[in-house]
Amino acid sequence: MEKTKDKLEIILKYFSDFTPTQLNQLEQLDSLYQEWNAAINVISRKDIDSLYEKHVLHSLAIAAWFEFPPGIEIIDIGTGGGFPGIPLAIFFPDVKFHLVDSIGKKLKVVNAVADAIELKNITTFHGRAEDIKSKKFDFAVSRAVAPLKDLWNWSKPLLRNERKMESFKNGLICLKGGDLAAEIAESTLRPHIRDIQSFFNEPYFYEKYVLYVPV
């Protein structure tokens, strides 16, 4: 089996300014997810050995486009095993992330991983995003959990209608793949779209995209 540091090379190929703490957190993800996935299947069995490319680096496509400033708050809708929330929380230690999922056993893994790597900037919520009534966020992120129309309907009521970043208004940022024409048409939205291969030149990211919808 590849050593974890070898697996991390695909991350370090594109990002190089990690602190020792961040590198240590990233290194621990492999063994933690291997262990937890054997008990609670939160990552496809065929993908677990490609954790850093197919889950961590994929999540960090958002960081390749957006430089979130300290203090902002981000909700991860349908986080599953913690993606994109956990990699983004490692990358942006001064940003607050709220990871939401309706399946409790997935959040059990998220909380255990966060505790093990001493990730202090995440909280979790067991339920649906639409059940959150008393909190607002600057951005919502999500990875292929629902059609764009639904993600926007869930996230829009939770987003503050203001600008915390000079270059971007608050909004929804989601990771999606394949032919999105019908899905975008159905949503009646006009998202900004970036091809992930423009960030990460790897075959896996062919026809994978970051979509951004400002409020």
C-alpha cells in the first residue's frame, strides 16, 4: 500500500503553503477514513484508496477559486462523510464551517475525524438544511447531493445578502459533474461555472465543475 505521504503528493502538486499542523491533519485523513469506512460506509469502497484525489483534492477545487477571509461562516449541505467541509476547514482554519447531513451515522464519522485531527472550526447538525431557522451563513457549499434547483432553494434562505469578499458576493458553491445543461435550465439560474481541470490537470476531473450562484 502506498505510504500516506506518497498519496499526499497529488495535493502538494497544487497547494504548497500548508502549515505543519495542516499537513499533519491531511496526513491523518487516510488512516482515519480507512478505519471508519470499514465500519460505516461513507466513501465508495472502490474510491477509498483514491481518497486524496477523488475526495480531498476534489473538495479543494473550491479553495482553488475562492479565497475565503477569516471569520466568515459556511454551511456544507449534505456533507456525507465530510466533503467538501473537512478539507476546506483544514485549508481555511480561520473560517467557520457548519456540516449538515440527515444521516446520523455519517455525522458520527465526521465528528470522530474532526476530533482526531483536532479540527476546531467545524460544527455539525443532524437534519436537513431547511430545518435550520435561526442561523445565517455567508456561503453554502455542497458536493453533488441534489439538483442545482433544490440546492438553491435550500441554501438561499440561509444566506446573508451581503458581501464579505471583495471579489465575490455571498452565495452557493457546488461541485458537480457531467452534462449540466438540463439541470441548469430547470433551475432557471445562471451560475458561474469553472472547469475543475483548469485548476487540476488530472484525468479524473474531466467534466467536473465548480458552480457558483451569488445571492
